[in-house]
Amino acid sequence: MSNRKIFSAIGDLFTTFGSAVAASRAVEAGRKPRADDPRKLGMDPAVFNRIGRF
């Protein structure tokens, strides 16, 4: 595995983790997360917005 692939994988990991943190903080604050964050996590933002409160 080349260094480029390793660093790319590490960068993707940090991007995914950052999106998860940003989305969870937005939900905790009662706001919708940016559309890009759920998309990076593999969720459709439109479907995510339809999730109601418990």
C-alpha cells in the first residue's frame, strides 16, 4: 500500500469522524445538521430531516 493511499484513508477517517461530531452536536442543540454532514455519513439529508423527536 502506498503512502498516498494510507494518508487518504486517514484523511477520510478524520472527515467521517468530524461529520459525525458536527451532526451530533447540531442534533443535541435542536438544530438540523448541515446537509453535507449526513451525506458524508451515508445518510440521505432529506430522510434525516424527517426523523421526529421522541
